[in-house]
Amino acid sequence: VQLVESGGGSVRAGGSLGLSCEISGLAYTMHCVGWFRQAPGKEREGIAATHYNTPNGVTYYGDSVTGRFAIPQDNAKNTVYLQVNTLRPEDTAMYYCAASPSACSAVLWTREAFYTYWGQGTQVTVS
């Protein structure tokens, strides 16, 4: 299984970015795919999750991003996106996508240990 993030960059506060997580090697649907971020000196934070290859399925968002971020997917492209809007300086972080061998859980989706596969990350800087 391989996950490759892209789409990070530097933006001004109030701007938007579209991050991509291209996934290969996941054979079945209903794997949980999550987005995390880690700012310098801080712990990695789970910010959004959804079921892979399940359009319009359940989604989860962290309190800090609810209403500003979205996690759509394009099954034809094997890609889960993170649309980040109304960016703030405190959103500056390295953003990672991750995949779990299990379906999403309302209790577990924010926990790093729930995920087995991780991408290399893409940097988002907001000034």
C-alpha cells in the first residue's frame, strides 16, 4: 500500500488549498482514510477521515477544522482530497494522509495507532 500526498504550499490567511492523497494497493472499500497534521513542537492531530471508495459516506472532522475543511474523494483517480479553506496561521503544519485496514470508528479515527499506512507528508504554510 502506498499513499502519496501533494498540493501543499504557502498561502495567505483566508486562502484555500486542495491537498491530494493518491492511494495504491488498497484492494477493498471501507478502509478508513484519514488526514493528520503536525505543527513544529506539537503532537500529530487527526483532522478528517472518511471511508475509501465510498462516495457520500460518513465523514469525521476535528473541532479545529469543522466548517472550513472537507474530505472529498475521486474513486476513478484513487484519490482522497483535503480541501482546506479560510486558512489561518495556526493551520501551518505538515499534512499527512493515512489508511487503516479497518473501517472508520467515531472513537478511533483520530488516533495514529489506528492507521497502518502513511504518506510522506506535504507542507502547508499560512502567513
